[in-house]
Amino acid sequence: MKNILITGGAGFIGCHVVKLFVKNHPDYKIINLDKLTYAGNLENLKEIEGYSNYEFIKGDICDIDLVKDIFEKYSIDSVIHLAAESHVDRSITNPFEFAQTNIIGTLTLLNQAKISWQDNPKDKLFYHISTDEVYGSLGDSGLFTETTHYDPKSPYSAAKASSDHFVRAYHNTFNIPVVITNCSNNYGPNQFPEKLIPLFINNIQQKKPLPVYGKGENIRDWLYVEDHAKAIDVVFHKGKVGETYNIGGFNEWKNIDLIKVICKVMDKKLCREKGESEKLITYVKDRAGHDMRYAIDATKISKELGWKPSLQFEEGIEKTIDWYLENTEWLKNIISGDYQEYYNKQYNLR
Ligand code: NAD
Ligand code: TYD
């Protein structure tokens, strides 16, 4: 029996983690704390709403009193912390919000864990979900390992890096049992259409321009979101306290090549003429401080904990596109409202 507080469980990765834990571990009680920002969506969790081992609480991880009440009321013994502001472009326009949620929010949770667990840290765990972006940007070669020096370059990654440091500091100073994972770019169902893959799927469907930053030569390492959720399950149960594990897809793509694959699959699925979607590609001004390349060496988690990605990219991208084409209502609900305002400001494209 465990009482697990999952934060950010209504977001993209969080909803897959919550669903996996609620369904696969009926003996665990899962408390999902989420503020429901623009990125949080309870639609993502419909299928587990009725489960007796699941409870949702709408609230802010920066709210000290609320976090205290939750720890006490539910005798929280584990935290899986995903709540964050997560989009680099938004961090460029509003860095303060990123510092508040990603740093102060993490500190609020850590400090409550310290208060609640310090006298009896046995069988407790604070699991912090982080990103490969804390390591900065790679050149043509090399991979990020767990010992790569931190070198964050965007307000988003700077805030995530800072939160990672606080987690390690609480382990070192107060003996709080922690584990951290740093994962590469995720893709799959339920991702908010501000990130590259769902944004482009949506724009292709609507025959809107596909805004490629710079020359489209930046490289990312993509992992299917359910494989990340499985890795989180493995690290939660088998990870060594105080350790860091990198999680990645062994799957690097130059943006423009990835975009062409999406265009090709979409042409086929939508019965459009070959090459029709590629015509929508529009090169736009580059992102400020755009990191060139991310790539993860996931050898440690694979060797020590036996985790490997299960899906090949071709299969993952088909599954993702199918999901978006089958869930038009989900997409429609999101892109009405504030999304349009964000989109017009960010891209200034029709
Ligand atoms: P997301 O933006 O889709 O979801 C974030 C969730 O956190 C939302 O449900 C939102 O409502 C909630 N939230 C935001 N501020 C909050 C607050 N103050 N209090 C409570 N809840 C709040 O993000 P995601 O892509 O699912 O990322 C989840 C985590 O994984 C983040 O910590 C991110 O840094 C990390 N990560 C993401 C990726 C990726 O490719 N998406 C890769 C590696 C690591
Ligand atoms: P994104 O999904 O925002 O993830 P991250 O910046 O955290 O890696 O972007 C992935 C890549 O796609 C990144 O190199 C930026 C690029 N990109 C575009 O070219 N156009 C876009 O409209 C977006 C959102 C991203």
C-alpha cells in the first residue's frame, strides 16, 4: 500500500503516468494535484474517473497550506512530481511564471516532504521528473549522460535545472529520499498543440502553414509518451535513492526530416495528393537561443533497471496521428478560447 501524490497529472505526460499507476497498481492510492492551467485537461483522465484508488484535487503546488493539508490528510509517502510550465516559447515571453511554478512549486513540495518525512524517511520517495534540456545544447556529436554538466540555455531549462538542484540539495542536506529522471522530447496522444508534433498535425489537418523555426536543422531525440510512463514506473519501483537516470528514445531526428514524415503520413491518412502537406512548410524566424541538438544516452537505465523504449518511431508516429484524427473533439475544445490568442501572438500567420 502506498499513498502517492502525483503533480501535474492532468497534463500530457502526467495523464499517462496517472492512468498507468491507477490501473496497474490497484493497491496504491493516487492523489492527482493539478492547477488545470491552459495545459491541464481533465478530459485526459476520463477513463479512470470512477476508480476508487484515484482522487483529483485542483490546486497549485506553490500553495504551502494546501500541500501541507494533502500530505497530512492522505499520509503521503511518495511524490511523483511532474507539474511544471513546460513550453520553451512561453518561457521566453513569461520567464517569471516558469520560475514560480518550476522552482518555487518544487521547493514547496520538497519542504513539505522534509517536514513530513524527516523523522522517518524509510520507504518514502520524492521522484522528480526533469528534462534533458538542463544539459544545454550538443554539437554534431556526443550524447547527454547523467554526469554531463548542467548548462541550461532557455528560461524553461534554467528553471528546471534549478528545481533539480533543489531536489539534490534536499537529499544531501535533509536526507530526503529522492530520485531524478531527465527525459528527452516526448510525443503521443494528449499533447497540447503548442509543441511541434501536435501543432503540425493540427495545422496540416486545417491546411494551415507549418511554421518551421530557422532552417529546420535542429535535432531532437523523440520518445513515445507511454514508454516514458513505463520508465517512470520502473524507476519508481527499482531506482536507487539519490540517483539520476537519463531516459531517451535512441531516436534522433532533424526537425525538417521529422516534419516531412508527418506530412507524408498525414497525406496518406487524409487521402490527399502525395506532397500536398509539404507545400504548407513555411520557414519563420528562429526561436531566440534555439538549442541545436539534444540526444540522450540511456545506457544506465537500460543496464541497471532493464528499461528500453518498446515502440519504433514509425509505429509511434502513426499511433499518434491516428489518435489526433480520432479525437477531433478533444482538439476542438482546446483550440477554441485562449489558444487562438496565443497562436496569433506567437506566429502571426494565417
Ligand atoms: P504539460 O505542460 O503538458 O503539463 C503540465 C501540467 O502541470 C498541466 O496539467 C498543468 O495544469 C500542471 N501545472 C502547471 N502549473 C501548475 C501548478 N502551479 N500547480 C499544479 N499544477 C500545475 O507538461 P508535460 O509535457 O506533460 O511535462 C510534464 C513534466 O515532464 C514537466 O515537469 C516537464 O518539464 C517534464 N518533461 C517534459 C518533456 C516533454 O517532452 N513534454 C520531456 C522531458 C521532461
Ligand atoms: P518543441 O516541441 O517546442 O520542444 P522543445 O523546444 O522543448 O524541444 O520543439 C521541438 C523542435 O521543433 C524545436 O527544435 C523547435 C521546433 N519548432 C518549430 O520549428 N516550429 C514550431 O512551431 C515549434 C513549436 C517548434
